[in-house]
Amino acid sequence: MRNHLTKAMYAAAIVAVTLSSCSKNNDGPDDPNPEPPVEEGTRWITLTAAFPDVAGTPGNGGTLAYALSHEQAIDPNHVVRIFDSGQGFSLKSQRTARVQGSADGNFLYNIQYTGADGGVFNKYSVHGGGEFEEVGDELNTAVILGTSPRWTKAAEGIGVGVSFGEADDPYTGEAPNFVYRNPKGSVRMAIINLNTTGITNTGSADIELGEELEAQGYHVWRADVPVLNEAQDKIFIGLGIRRHDVNGTVTYNNNGLVNGWQMTNERDLGTTTLVVDYPTLRNPKLITSTVANTDNLSYRTMTQYVGTDGHIYQAATSMGSGHQILRISSSTDDYDDTYDFDLNAALGIQDAGIRAFRYIQDGIGVVLYTRSTVAGGYVALVDLNAKTATKLTTEQETDEGFSGSQFTFPQYQNIGAHGDYVYVPLTPTGKDGNLYVINWKTKEITKGAQLVNGTGSHFLGAY
């Protein structure tokens, strides 16, 4: 692997940084556009929900936001009608927004996904209900990350966007004598200052799995869920890895054009993560777990967090196919293969698939999971130190809308947490549900505010 940035990308990044330097987030005495004050003493809990696109695809048309207080959140008589006209605030994005939030609940951050403004970063201040205000300047990350980037709040005040691209075609030659070629590519990266709305550095790393693995058809296809370690000197980026059946046949699309080689589910390559230095984005290397074989990228939810003990805890899962939580050592910046949290073992079942994960504090976390043999979507508190899990009961858990639907749990974006409480909105697609509030210290779960849903829609996060 090598770290590189083309002249065009570098110039575009400089333009982006220059444009962002006049951010409105100065908050100084001479700032002509200071951010509006947030109501003192209120810690807003912001809920987000997705609605269908024009073709009717559930949860694929955009994102609304609505903020309520803790008292409203735990009140089962409080009703949230986010889809009613004038109630929810529409976040800018042609498709489902990739939303992040500040720890104090005062700000939401989003990079628009696809469309003419795909890759544009927006920041919003939170004022309760459907009252949000865009603050700072828009920032175009598409010049580095493309129009469909993956990104996270990798640490408080620090965003990291990533995208995988520039991949080779998986073949050379002409029909019918195609020859397999590994579709190697590169991961592009951008660091975003969430406080001043600016790009502070960009980079790109070619991905090399090695001749032996590449000859077997293994290749990277996605990068996601970047996190900054406690020392703030390394960024850990999740990778999606697939495998072509190099002994298989070429596949074609409906137009007779080559799609590539057939895929195989046979895999003995462990969970793999890209590591680069922060803030330089140099010295890329791959680390691989011998404990799990599932990708570290989830789908749209963050799956790796810095623990209270300084280690990184990482849910090895992709679209709910994994059931393990791994650990990356704070002293070695590599996988600690002596550690393995197995959700199946902790729950005494055999078919769990982690859909979302949130580390809370002191080794305690929350997972949303489905089961391959039983319909529904489930919530559990996990103790990563004791390697135990406690299933928490909700009224929505047996609904089939959570199982096998790529637009409910897999699209879930964030489990909210503040103080002693965790906030989990649960609505199967197109059905009403509730906001569940968990006291992670007492393990008590409260059925809170009523969430009124819409056709082809669902709630997908709390902040």
C-alpha cells in the first residue's frame, strides 16, 4: 500500500478548505453570523426517520429529524408525528442522510448521499421539536470522497470520511477469452473539523492484500466506520472484503456486458481493518483478526468505539451476518486475538446477527440483533468485560418487519446515549412503534414516546 494524493485532488481539497475558512462558527465578538443559542439546561434527544423514494422503495427517499427532551422521551403518552406536515425537519440529502451528532446533543452533522449535492457536508443546531437551523458554510467533500461517501464522527469534533474506488475491472481480454484480474483499488480519506466546518487533511491509500490472497479472488469492495483511537494518533477504517470464484465463469448483465466473475461465500480471511496515522493519513497498513471472518463495516451504523479502558471494541458484522465483538489493543494498535465476545454464547442461542452496536461506558454496550430462525428484532445489554448479555423485552420485538428487511435494522444509524440512559427508537417499516429508554446501570427498559410512522418509512436513529 502507498499513501498518495493526486494534484487534482490536492487542489480541490485546498479549494474546499479555503471555502470553509469563512465558516460562521467563529462565535467571536465580531462574528456577523453567530450560531443561535441553544436553550440552556435542555439536552435534546434527536430522532431521525427515513421515508420512501419516488419509486416507493422503503426508507430510501430522505431523512427527517425531530428533537424531544428526556421527560418527553420516557412519557408513553407523548406522541411524535415526525411525518406530519411541519413536524419533522428535512435534512438535506437526496437519499437517506448519514447523520452524526455532537455528544451534548446540540448539533447534527450530515454528508448528503448521492444526487447533485452528494458529498456536501451540512451542520445543524438543535432547538427542540422540528426546530433546527443550518449553521456554518456548506462543505463539498465530493472532490475527495465522491458523491456517496461513508463517514462518521470518529471522535468528538472530528469527522472522517472514506470511500473505496479506482478499482480495476475484474478481467482483461476480449470475449470469450476473458482472464481474471483482481479488482484492486484505493481508499480515499478526508478529515473534517466539525467545529469550524473545514477539511483539514486528505489522503489516499492503495489496498494490497498480497499476491496469495488476491490470486484466490479476495478483494476489498467497501470502506466504512472510521474511528480515532484514544491516543488520537491512528484511524481505524473498516473494510468490506469479497471473494471472486476465480475458477468460476464470467457473468453478464441484461445488456450483454461483462459484470465480472461469480462470487463465492467461501472465506477463511479474518476480519480486516485499515490503519493509518492521524492526522497525516500516512503509513497505511492492514490488521487482521484470527478470531472472526466477518467484515467490519456494518451497513449504516457505527460499529467500533473507543472503550473506557482505551481499547477499541469492534462489532464484526455486515448486514447482520456477524455475532462477535472484537478488541483492538490500545498498546499495540492491533487485534487482541485473546479477546472474543460472542453474542450467541452470551445469550445462549445459535443464530444471532448483530445489526447495530453502541459502546456506552465501563464495558457496557447495547446491541440490536436479529435471529435467523425466529422473526423479529431484539435489544440486549452486553457486558464486554464479563462477556455476558441481558435481553431486554420490547413490544415490537416479534414483528417480522425487522427480519430480512434491508430497510429497518440494517439501515439503523445510531443508538442514542446520554448519562445513565440509552435511547432506541423501534418502528418496523410502515408501522407505529415506540422510543425505548434504557437505564444501562439498572438494566431497566421503559416504553416511552409513541412514534407514529408513515407508509414505507421507519425511524432509524437517536442522538
